[in-house]
Amino acid sequence: MMTEDSGADYFRQARERFRERMLLLKRRSAMPFIDGCGCDGCECALPEVSGGSMPAPLIEVAGIRFRDTSRTFYVDPHGAQLAVGQWLFVETERGLELGEVVIAPQQLVASSLEGDLKPIARIATEEDLERADALRAQEGEAVQIFARKIRDHNLPMKPVSADYAADGTRLTLYFSANGRVDFRTLVRDLAGHFRCRIELRQVGARDEARLIGGLGRCGRPLCCSTWLTNYVDVSMTMARNQDLPKNPDKLSGACGKLLCCLAYEDQFYQEARTRLPRLGQKVTTAQGVGYVTSLNILNDTVSVRIEESGVAVELAADQIEPAGGDSRRRVRRDSVN
């Protein structure tokens, strides 16, 4: 028969076991690649057992890039010996697509891949490439016909580009518009003219610039049409971090959106600003007390106007300290921006 004291000891021990179990689970969740039998309470689950690793299955993949995108997709080579620059057909949701090998077959961890791998159909021959080049030469004329048909149907659309499938059985026409457009009649008219399957795709401002191409403010080809795989989120905060003029017109690209290159060095400017005081902050220097009037982030220096003499001096960040030992960064209303 369980007495009152023995019952208290039993429940106290049960609580202790529960605490140990929860602590063990917490430690184990922080180390997911520890070998063990899978239980939670034996020695194999203890964090002290280090150096083990769970077997990660590998899979052979190859990286290819299609003509209408700068992104790299992984495909299943099925043991084929592929070289960079080689062209091949891949079975996709839209049918056979012609892609160029940009990453030779290699082993990757299967869990690092998203979605199912598309298999390669066959290696492209010289005749396939010649036919693809001939179809590509007809895409300019296809855009002109597309524009004429849009005018005939009086639709609020702007033709952007055309893309023939490698086998010529499908023609994808890209357009831009401010809203939704009913182009069912236009599709039937285009199908009757081109004698192939027609796909109309509406694109945004960034995709329009990527498909058309061009030169940026730097004089180089647009990043989105050459190497940029994903569009980055850009904001005016990035321009302020880099002390650029707060004029969206001067910071916009060919698409009319903020320049993607604003995000390339934003992290560097954010980290550099943490080492520098803010504009208008009262600081102590070897020349006396003054206020920060400007920042030179690239040189890691600041300009300080000495309060007594009115002289402006340029000092390194490690040569100034907050006035009065106060580490807070206070901004004066009469600071120079």
C-alpha cells in the first residue's frame, strides 16, 4: 500500500524524469544529424555522442538554362556524359524544351532539391540546332504580326517578344497590359495565321525589360537579362543607406522600378554605418567637442565641425567618441543632411 510519503516521492521522481526527458529532446532537436537507434532516452540520443552523421542519399543532376530565362534548373541526366555548353531536349510541362548545359553532371544531396527532377529526352543534334536558329530568326517577324493583330482587334496590349519552341509546334507571345485582357478571339486569329499552338503570356515591367534587354545606367547589359536569376526586393531605404539622391527617377532602371543593384552592397553599407555616428551627433575629438556634419562611408571617416572654432575636420571613426561618454546617437534638428 502506498503511503503519503512514498506517493510524494513517486510523483517527485516522475517529475524529474519528465524534466530530463524534455531536456534531452531539446538537445536532440538541436543536433539532427546524430546517429542512434531513434529512441529518446538511451545513451545514443545524448548530445555527448558527437561526430556521427545520418546517411544523406545523393542523386546525380545536371544544371541547364533555357533561352527565355536566366535561372538554372536541375535535370536528371540518366547517366549521360554531358559537357558544359552542350544542348539537349528536356521534357517539361510545356513539352520539349531546348536547354544549354551550364553545370556538368554531379552528385547532390537529394534533400537539397525542390520538386521533381525533369528527365532529359535526348541530346540535340546539329539539325536541331539549325532548325532552332531558323525559328529564332522568325521571331522578330512574329512580333510584328502580333502587333498588327492587336491593332486589328483594338486590344489594350503591348507586344514584347516571341519565343518559338525548338520543334516549331508552339509559339509563345509575351505582352504587357495594365489589367486583364480578353484575348480569346486574338488567339484564334493568331493560331490560324501561324498554324501552330499559340500561348499568350502577360508579363510585368521587370520581365518586359528582361525579355527586351538593353543597357543599364552603368553602360553594361541589364543584369536581369544576363545573369540575375531572381528579382531582389529593393526599397528607398537602401538608397538612403548609400547616401544616394532620394529621387526615384534617378534610381530607376529600364523597367521603371528601383535599380536591382541597390541591393548588391546594401549589407556592406548597413554594417559600415554601425561603426559611424549619425549626422548631427555630438562627439568628442582631440580638437574639441563638435557635431558630425557628413559621413564618408567608403573611407570609414566622418566630418566634424568643432563647436568652439567652427573648423571642419575629417576624422576616422576610431578617433571620435560620443560627447560626455553617452553612447546614444542623438540627432540635432539643425544637422546637415
